[in-house]
Amino acid sequence: MKFKISQGTIEIAVPSEVKNIGIKHSGGLDSTLIAYMLALYKRDERPDVELIPMTVIASTKPFQWMYAHMSQKKIEELTGIKFKKHYVRAADSRIEIEVDDMYDSNIDVVAHELKNYLYDNNIIDTHFYGITLNPPLDAFQSGQRAPDRDKLLTNEKHPIYHPGKKKGRFGCHQPLANTDKKGVAELYNSLGILNDLFPLTHSCEMIYGEYKLQFDLATHCGKSDCWWCQERLWGFGKLD
């Protein structure tokens, strides 16, 4: 299934042998879009596949399950498909633990454990996640810029598919890897889901105080130093 926008063509497709597709669903704009596109793929081209959402709730982002759950219910209503069991874990993202002689955030460790559990028990054959391209470096100023995605700002195309390594014979898919938030907004508009799904997503990651928590999960802070709010505003022209 192909989706054409000004930034290129996004394709959703898996081999015929794949029957169970995992979806890393945080409740944000990108993963919710992926969930919707996969729902269309299941409805229109591959009714034989099952869609299995998976969410790791970070202690600093307690909104993740709430928005993922709400958007999944809306997607089911819009498309008529049904998601399978939603696998959820929680992690304290304020701490680090040592793994294989290197330090990693607890949430990454829990996410890998959940993913491996689903593969090891043959619950999923492959999985999708919604990493997107960063805005241009001069799009806006914010102290929270996501530097791990700046490597995508080269002229080289970032791979939209990673072959299977230790887990998952069919690898993992990131079909939005070369699409930025303006492209994501274009997809929300062209698919006619802006009014239905945009309000059921959450991007703000601003945390406060010594406990490093969010206090208002219903709105976006909109602060100039909140990179995630600024990226959402840059792409869609609005926050809520």
C-alpha cells in the first residue's frame, strides 16, 4: 500500500509469510499515523495479518498508554479493524542501569525486553515504529533538540527497513524515516484523519521539578524550550 506526498512515497508492505505485526505505539503523532496506515493495510490488502500494539510507559511520559489506547479505539472505529492485545510495560526513565558494560536508560532496556519477549514467544513476526526526519536545523530554536535524529539530515536516505538480526526474521520497518513533521501533517490531511486522530495524540515532553514529571497530560505546554511542542507546531501549525 502506497501513500504519496510531496516528500515522497511511503509504502506499507510485509512479506506474505508475515502474519503478526508489532507496532511501537507511544501515543504520539508518528506512531499513531503508522498504526492507522497499518490498519488500512490490514483492511484493504492484508486481512490475514494481525496488529499487535506495544507501549513502554516512561515515568516522565505517563500519557503514553492513555493516548495510545484512545487513538487505537478511534482507529478501530474509523477502519473497522480490531487490534490484538496491547502489550504494555512501565519504566523509570529517570535512572540508568548498566547493561553489557555500557549505560542505557531504563526505558530502553524495558523496551528491548518487551520486544524480545514478543519475538521469542512468536507473538510478532516483524514490527514497525514511527521515527521521523528532524526539521531543518534553523526551523526553530530549542534546548531540547533530539540530536539522535539529526543524523537523518544528510543527503543520504535513511533506511526504512532493517533486516532481521538477533530477533525477528523479517526485521523492523520505519517507513517515515525520511519524512519530517510537515510530511506527517500532509499525511494526516490527505488521509482525512486530522480532526479525528490529531487531538488523540500527545507530543509534549516538558518535565518539571525534582521529580521530573509532567503535571498536565491534557494539553501541550507550548514553551519555546520544549523541542517536542515546537516540532509539532512547526509541522502542523497548532498544538491541540
